[in-house]
Amino acid sequence: MKESEKFKILASIAWKNVWKNRRRTILTLLTISAGASMLVLMNAFANGSHMQMIEDAVSVNTGHIQIAEKGWYENQSIDYAFFPEDNITEVLDREERVTAWSPRISAGALLASGGTTTAALIQGVDYIKEPQVTILHKKIREGKYLTGIPGEAVIGSTLAKRAGISTGDEFSFISQGFDGSIAAAKLTVTGIFTSGNPELDSSLCLINLDEADAIFSMMGYVNAAALNLKNTGQSSEVKNSLKEALKDERIEVLAWDRLMPELVQFIVMDDVSGWIFNLILFMIIAFGILNTMQMSVFERIREFGVMLAVGTRPGEIRGMIQLESCFISLSGIFLGCVIGSALSLYFQYNPLDYSNYAKEMEVWGISTVIFPARLTAANLAAASVITFTVSQFFTMFPAKHASQMDPVRAIRHL
């Protein structure tokens, strides 16, 4: 008999055996379906929430990518600056995946108002280009955003409270210039923002780029250029592409994961907790299929004894039981993926909204209040393959036990 014919016979017997005990098969199938659907849904939520957190974080001030002179990120000093030559601007304007970019001048300073002094980060930005890269202009709580008029400044709400100033008030700051001279200026608060990021709200002060260039004696140099991308997931690809295009060892291209290591750590920790939850689901599926196949083998001991006595090979016994598990697993996985996909797509277009708890979440430094799901083919494939592998692995034990039975003792089994 050909091997293909033997396989058809074993598959036919295995399919009939699956439905000998309908109640147990259906319960096992539902267990696998529930586990698979939860895997798909939870992983979709994790994926979507992480992407939303990244987008919310980079859109406030960082940008998806920053270009700066080597050493600027580590030292955060005005001494590290580069001149935005034509070749740099051409590369950025030519890159289709970059929607906008904005040059910046950044320097630490001592801000003073009345008898109060406090540390601040002065950031000179292009009032036209910056709103295309970040969303701080949408976070203005009082007053208005920069308009290009000399002497105007937009500061964080916590910084304003600490310095005791509000819109319309004047303040001064002192810092170091690019050429080593003292940089100082007197500005007027035209706007106060609340970004949801405690660090920015307590330190950031925005002024016009042209004015910052004059105050810090930059002579056209900038400390960094912030880039906004069409797709957050392309950050690594665009970073590598820009590195190759710029071909300047003095310039480094930094993606969001390098600029915000604390966010990366949070996502890694969340992934670890997610995989712990997934492991629990895997164990539920594993013991569900193990229990079903173990009971199925126990009920059919005499049947296996007869099969072995008439010449059925142990490998064929194992194969038949593995096929039974395969039928149940594949049916459960298919149903679970359909349910999980439907739920994921629903929450992708109807995300969980925690806007009503925004103030409470800000206390913990969390600015993301919308948590969508994001279904991907990789998510479905991972859930399917892992669930199927787990079920087949745990079926090996009862299958091995059945194939190694003594035919005489098995036939006599009551």
C-alpha cells in the first residue's frame, strides 16, 4: 500500500475519532479558540498602544529622528553644532518618507523673573517649520504660539509657575554663547503650554530661531534638526538611509529609540509582562489538549491493542493521534484567529479612550490617553504557529504512550 493511501486512511480514522466524544472535543476546541483569540487581541493591543505611545512622545518635541553633530546628544551642549549646508537640506527635502524637518538651537540657561531664578532649556525654533514637526502649538494653555516677532517666548506651565510669571510678563535669562561669550536676553511670555510631559513642562522655553541665532552668536549654525516621518515604523530604515546619503562623519542621525531610552525600557517591560500573560494562555491551551488526548487514549486502550496486534506500526499509532490533535488545534486556531481579528479590528477603529482620566495619568507621566489595537499579519502568524506547536508538543506524550502499549495487555484492558 502506498504511503499516501495509508495517510488517507489514518486521517479518516483520526477525523472520526475526534468526534467520538463531541462534548469533550468541542470544549477543547473552545479552549484553544479562546486562548488563540486572546493572544491575537492582547498582542494587537500591545502593538497598537506602543505605536500610539511612540507617536505621542515624539510628536511633542523630540521628532521621529534628529540630526546633530556627534557628541551633542551625550553632552547636550551648545558647543556641538553644525552648519545646515545645501547638501544636508537637499537630502532632507529629497527623502519622501520625511514629511517635514525643523532646525533648532538648544542651550541650558538660568531664567530670572523678579527675585526668582530657575534652570531652563532655551530652544530656538522656526515658528513656521516647527508646527509641521511637533504639536506644542496645539498645547498652548494661555496666550499664543510664536509668530516670529522679536522678544516673544513660549514656556511650559510648570516652569511659568516656578518662575512666578504668566502671559504678558517679562523675564530674562543668561547662558553661554556658541563663541564662548555670555548670552543674555530679555523676553516677554506670549504663551504657556501644557504638553503632558513633566520634564518639558518644567524646563522648556521656546523662542524664535532667528533671535536665538543672534543671542547665542550661532552665525547660522544649529544644534539639531528634528524630523517628522510619515510612518513611525520606518524610523530605523530612514535613519540608515540618511546616514548613507549624508556621508559625513561629523554628523550623526539619531532615531527616537536612541533619543528616548526611557520609553524603550517601558515598552520592553510591557512586552515582558505581555509574554508572561501569553505563557499563561499557552499553558491553558497545552493542558487542555493534553487532557483531551490523554483521556482519548485511555478510553481506546483495547482499540490500540487490536491495531497493534494486527500489524499496525507504532509510528502509525503516533501519527493518528497527532492528526487528531492537529484537527482539533487547527479548527480552534482558525476560529480563535477569526474572533481575535474581529475584536482587534473593532478596537483599531474604536480605540479605548481614557481622556476623562488624563489629569490622573499625567501624574504618572503618561500623556497617551487613546489606546488602539493594531492587527498585523505577523501577529496572526505568531499566535497560530505558537499555539499549534504547543498543542502538538503536548500531544506527543499520550501518543508515545499509546504506541508503546503491549498488545496482549491492552486487549485484556477493561
